[in-house]
Amino acid sequence: MLDWNDIRIFLAVAREGSTLAASGKLNINQTTVGRRMQALETALGLTLFERDTRGYALTAQGRNMLEVAASMGEAAESVKTRATHLGRASSGKIRVTAAHSSMAHWMLPIISEYRKNNPDVQFEVNSAESYISLENGEADVALRAADKISGDTLVARKLPPVRWGIYCSKSYLAAKGMPRSIEELKEHAYLCFPDAMMKGIQAMSYVDQHLDRSKIAGTVDSVVSMAASLRTEEAVGALPCVEGDQLSELLMCFTDNEMKSGLWLVASKEAYQEPRVREFMKFVGEKFPRDGGKANF
């Protein structure tokens, strides 16, 4: 009988091109990797790799086996994901992820309100600026900023839009004045978010079109970092109004109708099969503030 671990090692060697690289990827000894490949070839009666000083290269037989092995790998990942969801189903947990600012202003207050009538449901909260994979079972529910959610692997519920504004510190106003409109923005030093972070958010593309690129003062990687930077940097920058309006050290320079972005509550199709996940998403949709402001109960 074939050992799945040998197939897993075969996939790693095929993809990495050497037993050394595969051992690092799998965190096992290189000698063990080489021994297990020899055992697999013996069990199958095939020569899977050509071995030389440059590493391991798949033979024709190895290439034919790779497709089947890859399917086994995908099946194993599906088993792992399903087991993760079933484990949460029996434990009554919901794992929620959102960016730091979104978690603080919306998700945490709503979770607290939800638990008043559902004390047996446990929440695992993951605040992260990068996307956490829902499809791989890393979380059940996510709050995501985007103008649209594409693909057929997720269940998405649209929430009220997020209003953005341009903000500066009081000291910046005293020293440099402030832009009063999108047209005046090009006259001021500006702090940006990374392109990857703002991809798919039309409001930020609109702002970018009115910048003088030579006056970009720097880049920050989160809304929380932007708020902190604007307190000290000699520059202006964009913030969701739910964040900027809470900060007494900052002043809104301006906003307009183009400066709104979409917000979505998202779950994987598998997580959405769980009644408590569906119930929680329905609750978030009902309790989310209609004006996109801070959730207060």
C-alpha cells in the first residue's frame, strides 16, 4: 500500500527540483527525502527522477505520475479543510478576520452585541491587513474592502459603502494650509497606500489621478499606520472617515461623492453551510451602520 507521505514528498521534490529544497519546504531531513523517493520508486516499479549534480529532474514516467499525485494533494487539502470546518462546527467557534481598523470600528462591537444573545458561540478574531484564505479554511467570515467580489468560491453580502476623506494634522494646517478640493491635492505632499492594498478600490484610483507624483512623501501599509503617520508627517493622506473622524489630532481637508469604496461580508461556501455562520452574517448585515460610521450599541 502506498504511503501518502511518500506522495507528498514526491510532489515537493518534483516542484522544488532537489531533495535539499524539498527537505527545507517540508521541514524534514534531506537523507529521509532521498530514501523515501527510492522506496516510492521501488514500490511503483518506476523511475520517477533523473538524478545528477544539478538536482532531480522528472522522467517521462515521473511526469505522468505528477498529475495523479497532484490530484491526491488537492484531495488531501480538501480533507484537511473539511475537517477544520467540522471541528469548528462541534466546538461552536466562528473565526472572523478583518483589517485592524475595520475590526476595531465594526466587527468587534457587532461581535460583542451578538454574544449577548448567543453566549455559547466562541469567536476567534484575526486582525490582518492581508487577505486570509477563506477557501483554505483559515477563517470562516471576513470583512473585505473592495468595489466588487469576483469568483464563485465565496458567498458575499454587500454592506453600506465606506466614505473616505483627505486628512492632515493641525500642525500641517498651520504650516502649509490644507487642500480644500481634489483639484488642490496636487499642491500638497501626500502619503500613499501600497498599490496592492488599494487594488480594486475606485475611490483611491480617483485620488491617485489628482496627485503630483513628485510630491509623494512615502507609503504606509495600513489605515492604522496612515492615521499614526499623519499625526507627525508633513503630508496629507486618505483615511476612511470612520477612522479619521475619531482622531482629535487630525482634521478633514475634504471629501466628495467619488470618495466611497465598497465593503463586503464574505464567507467560503463550505463555512456558509454552517447555520451559526449564516446566522452571524445575517446579524452583521442587520446591525451594520447604514451610514458606514462606527458601530455603537
